[in-house]
Amino acid sequence: MTIAIVDYGAGNLASVKKAFDTLGAKAIVTGEPERVSKAEKVVVPGVGHFAATVALDVSGLREAIEGAIARGVPALGICLGMQWMFASSSEALELDGLAIFAGECTRFPAEVKAPHVGWNQLTRMGGSRLLNGVPDASYVYFTHSYRAPVVQQTVATCEYGGLFSAVVEQGNVFGVQFHPEKSGTVGKHLLENFCGLSC
Amino acid sequence: MLTKRIIACLDVTGGRVVKGVQFLNLRDAGDPADLAEAHSAAGADEIVLLDISATAEERTTLLDTVRRTARRLFIPFTVGGGIRCLGDASAVFDAGADKVSVNSAALRDPNLISCIADRFGSQAVIVAIDAKRTSEQQYEAFAKGGRTPTGKDAQAWAKEAEQRGAGEILLTSMDRDGTRSGFDCEITRRIADSVRIPVIASGGAGSAAHFVEVFREGHADAALAASILHYGTTPMAELKQTLRSAGIPVRWPC
């Protein structure tokens, strides 16, 4: 089983790769659409500016990811990768997200510090394959300045300058705003759940 | 609620931790990877590894140390000390660090901050400021491990670092460092209130009560400690329980 960690130049992917290695999963870091298309699972990581996702559009990676999702391949967006699964972000309005989840990502309001950095709690809502066995109120590690709205497919929220989506899930598509690879045993559990999903 | 972070700091040189020989009764207490993992298991929210090597010979082992330590951690991991250029930062990220901490090199060339932030994101750049009180109202930023005055006002420098793309400020009070007499809440509050990015307080931790103070009065977002955690005088469990009893949100149990 191969997990493709999509490399589109948005930050450091070493720790995501390392996390899957630790779990004994076979993961590759790749920027080639052909390899993404062949993978049995796809991870879209990323930190930084939403404008970085333009690299997905121009490289053919967007089509490869969309194709994989359409075939039922489990796909996990992390941080910026999750925000890209929404329709858009006010950080770069000229770009389109995947629009699997409706709505626009927006910056935290001025009354709270941004980035939102540190360990914050999940409030679970509804059933979730990704969060199976993850207790309500678990702490996970966040670092981001923009956040996604709470939508119908939100399975966990977090509170910081208002509620936002911490985890979204629809069929074989999953998004997490926090960094599971940095979130201790809770994060490890979530990644194990993802590794255990079948096509 | 967003919790206040407790960050364990390991000072390393030549691949060994220089402080912390009695921590958690570990036999090989001087190995950074062992210590980092032990801190993580005990409930530390993050690990900072500070390279205090004086010679190039000692420094060459750093990347190997970072690699070995990163492999054992599932929590955020920062590496600082001697990062002079984008290439140094890239090498440390490739070895598995999540953030780098820059200090002297950023004072010399402030453009380094945006240079790393543009490539790896602001969340990956911590600007460390060693501040020393020079008069009643004045705190100055010092370079080279506190040896060289820069003439820069610490608060102004923190604001400039923020504008240039720093994701966090690691503020060390040189007056309190190593004294165990408590954090300098005054400079911490001044800087924490004047920037819109998180501020990590450092220098002077001697008891759990000092952490309560720096969160309450110093408005710190996180606090860093070394010896108090290594020597087991205030175990992490006790520290976090004290904070929790004082009404400060912490990740506990974890």
C-alpha cells in the first residue's frame, strides 16, 4: 500500500513523511501527478499562504488528486491542504479550491493573536471514520492564521476567536486543520485510522 | 480553549545535552533523543534543541542529533543556535525540525527572517531575543549568546521581527537566566502586548508558581524551561496541575 504525500513546494514535508514511516506505512513524497494517480492513499499537506496552491493547478497535480478522489481513494488534507478542499480562501481570492466543502476560509478576527499556535481542544460532532476512538475534548496541535467555516461535513470543531472546522469528512475525503503528525498519541491514532481505511 | 504551552529546552553540544544529568533517572541522561522523548512522554508540549557548540567540529554532529531526535518525537520540535542562512535552516528542516529559532544572524541581517518565512512559512520561524535591562525603562537586545550589545531596543526589535514574518518570539531575560528567581514578567508583558504573534517567555524559572506568574502577569503564550525540568525539582505533572488549579488552561492529562 502506497501513500502519496503531495509535494507542491508548500513547506516542510519531512515530519509528515516521518510520521507515516513511524507507523510502518509506505509513504512517498512526490510532485509527479502519475505517482499520485497510482497511489492507494493521497495526503495533501502544506503550510503557508493559500497562493502556494497555485502550484497544484499548474502542475497537473490538481487533476491527479481529483481523479483519485473520484475513484474512491482516501484523501487527507492537512492544514493548508484542508483549506484547499474548501471553495476558496480570502487569502488568495483569485484561486479556486477543490470545493468539496462549501465556503470560504478567512483570517482570524483581529481581537485574537494570529497565528493560532499551540494545543487546543476538539469538540466532536457526529460520527467519523477518521476520529474513530479519538475522545471528545482531545488536545491537538494547531498552527495557522486562516480557518475554515463550520459546515455540514464538519465532524469536529475548535474554538479560537469563534468556532471553526478542525476536522471535515465526506466519504473518502478528510481534512484536518491541525497537524496530526505533531499531535502526540491523538494524532498518531488519527493517522492510524487513515492508514487503515480501504478504498 | 487554546492552552498555555510548556516547552522543554535542551542545550546540546557535540551531540550531548550539557544540562540535565538527573532527569527522570535516565541512565544515559546526556543523549538529546532520549531526553526529548522522556520530556514528551512526561507531558512537555514542545521541545527546543539549542545548539551551543563553540567549534565547527562540535557543530558537525548537530544534523545527526536533530535527525535522531526528530525520529522519536510526535510533538513540535524547534532547533536553534548557529543558524546563519537559509541553507542552514533548510538542512535543519530536512533533518526533521518543525521550526527554527534565529537570533544573532537575524540581528545582523533582519532579511533572514522573511527569507526563511517565505520558503517555509511564518509558523516555522521563531525569532529569539536575548534582552537585558539597561535602564529603568530600557531593555536592549544582545547578540552572540548575550555577549554583544546591539543597541537595539528589545521591544522595537520584536515588532520589527513580527513585521518581517516571524511566527513567534522567544524572549529570554538575561537578567533572570539561570537565577531561578522567576521570569521577568515586566518585559514579557510589554512585548506580549505589543505584538500580535505568540511570545514564549524564558529565563528564571524556579518553581511552578513562576509559570503561573508569567502567564497571568506576563501575558506569555508559552514558557520555556531547562534545568527545572531536567533535574526533576518540579516534575511536569506537578507543574501542569499547579497551572490548572490556578485556572490556567494547559494540556493535561496528555
